[in-house]
Amino acid sequence: MFNGGSRLLEDPEDVLRFNDKIFPYLPFVWFHTQIDSNPGAFAFILRHHRRAWRMTENRTQHHQRAYGHRQRLEVEDPSTEHMFLAKDKTLQDLIYDLSTSGSGSGLPLFVQRTVARTIVLQEIIGKGRFGEVWRGKWRGGDVAVKIFSSREERSWFREAEIYQTIMLRHENILGFIAADNKDNGTWTQLWLVSDYHENGSLFDYLNRYSVTIEGMIKLALTAASGLAHLHMEILGTQGKPGIAHRDLKSKNILVKKNCTCAIADLGLAVRHESVSDTIDIAPNQRVGTKRYMAPEVLEESINMRHFDSFKCADIYALGLVYWEIARRCNAGGIHEEYQLPYYDLVPSDPSIEEMRKVVCDQRLRPNIPNWWQSYEALRVMGKIMRECWYANGAARLTALRIKKTLSQLSVDEDMKI
């Protein structure tokens, strides 16, 4: 298809028609079908889309001015007459529209582009292997902007695709707003725009603060709630595939203003198509963060053809996150300093072999202190952790079972969540 398509789109006006009339409306899953059937399709789509985007911008004179020394991006506003973005629409209005939209799959792509190009970056708030995260402003509201380097084009594309899965939107999953490929002819910036949470990651939050028993349960319950929704398959025409995260850790969970969790960083996630019983990409066996890898991932014994295997690996990682949270719980005036899981057993940047030796050969797990038995909430959390850490993935709890257990605990502790 794309060999023929390449010839058809050689004429500049054809490229513009492809960009303006077709590209904004194509669902990401369509691209994926083409990529799977033709490895050259991905490069073709991005090459022609970038070219078309440049031509469209020249034609409409929506010029970008990059101020490198100020590390800011200022974009002229092309959206003032846009029917989807009235002048008086605020960020809160936009997020409300996203939350109540029928499809649950986000804004149309041409609206995403308009939003992304009217954001003004304010300050850098994080860095990772993919690039940088900035706090930005859109119509008076704060947004988070994840900027991928051009060599991470596939990661950006994949994460945007996953975030726009139908019915994914949930209060405990990071709210996606827009994706944009910003190319001025000499450099490319790949943007992913999402809700901004000033508390930062759970890792940051636990380093700064201890938590009460109520705070611990709230963080644990909402993390389980987000993961349960991610894992859940919803059947029907407006259904949702099951999704496994594959890189769950405290740095990939954000803490909202109300001290609940939002699961983020879905770039390594896999989706399960139940009709064909297939996983939507050919996954690598070992992906994610070594410290949080389940035993079967470290040993490369995970069943790659069975989607539940990936969910079980997520549950192991969730148990480690719970250990991080519970250590910081202030019960009876006692709490411990923040530490990463296995801090006392492996170096700060452990190798696969070092993790495998500890987790698989020695079958060690993070220490659960005896004094937790004196407090019902910590006792229950310890029990959940142990049942997340079984060497046999199939024996581990499900996210839904954990959610139900913690919901009951919150009732027993007379909490309002």
C-alpha cells in the first residue's frame, strides 16, 4: 500500500491534502495496523507528515520562534476562530470536556495540535532517558509537557497511541490532553501534553514527606484503582482492551493535589486484543526498570504469548511500591527514612544479573518489620505485599482484589476517600 502511496503523495498539493483532510482524523490504531504489515510504513508516515506539516505551517503563516537561551517556546495562536476552542474556554473547561466526552479517547487530533501550539513553557521539572518534562501554561492553567528527543520518535508515538485508547480515561491514570509533532524544518520536538500535578512523582513525594495511616491507605488504594482500570478489559463497541504497564514504579506514579495517585508513563505498555487473543506489539522480554522487574522477567521465563503474564509482573512491581509507601507511614511516632526496594541488597544502579541473584536465586524480598503487626493497616499492607511477591506470577493477587481489600480497610479505618 505504501509503495503506491509514496508515488501518489509526491505532488506537494497531494501531501497537503493528506495532511489537512486525512491525517487529523486517522486513529492511532490504524497506523499500527499498517506498521505491523509493512515496516517501511512508520518511516513513510512520519516523513510525509513532517513534510506536510511544514508546508501547512508556511501556508498558514503560523511561525514558531525558538528562544534557546531562555529555554522557552512561544507560539502564535492559530485557534481564536476554532469552533472547538472558544476564546473563553479555560483549561478546566477543556479537561471537563475530555472527562465527559462520549468516546473517552481524547480530543480530535487537529484540536490537540492547536492546544499544543498555544502552550508557553515555563520551567523544566524533570529529565529522563526520553527527554525532558516541563511545566507549561495554557490559558492561565498549568499543564505538563513531556518533550521527547527526535531519536525517541517511536516512544512518543507509542505513548500517545496508548493514552488515546478508548475508555482509558480514569481519575487514577494521568490525564492526557494532546500530542504534537513540532517541526520547523531544522529540528523536531515531540510533545505529549498532560495534566500537571505539583506534588510530582510518588518517589519525590515520599522523599519529602512521611504519611499518616490514612494517607498510606489513600495512596495505595488509588494506585490499585488506576492499575485495576488499566488491566481491565471492557467489552462492547465503546469497550477498552486490557493494558499492562510494564514499567510500574514510584517514579512513574504521580501524586495529585488531593494526595491520590495517578499512574503515568505508558510508553512501554502493551494492549490485549481479546477477539484475536493477541498482544498489540511484539514485546521485548526485558523492559522496564531492573530494580522492579518480576522474577520471571529477570529469568526470561515469562510467557510472552499470555497477556495475564504481563499483568502479574505489574502486580509484583506494585507490591514494591507499597513497601516504599508503608515505610514512610508514621504510626505511633515511628517511621523510617525513604529507601528504594532492595536498597540494602543491590547497588544504586543494579545490573540484571545482580537483581536476578537476589530475587530469583536467593529468593529475597524487601524486609517487612515485625512492628507493622501492631497496626491493622500496616499488617494488611504487609500481607498484600507478600502476596504480590510470590515467585509464581499466577499465584499473585489481582489489582481488583487488592483494590477491594484496601477499600474494606479504608471502611474499617473509618476513612473518607
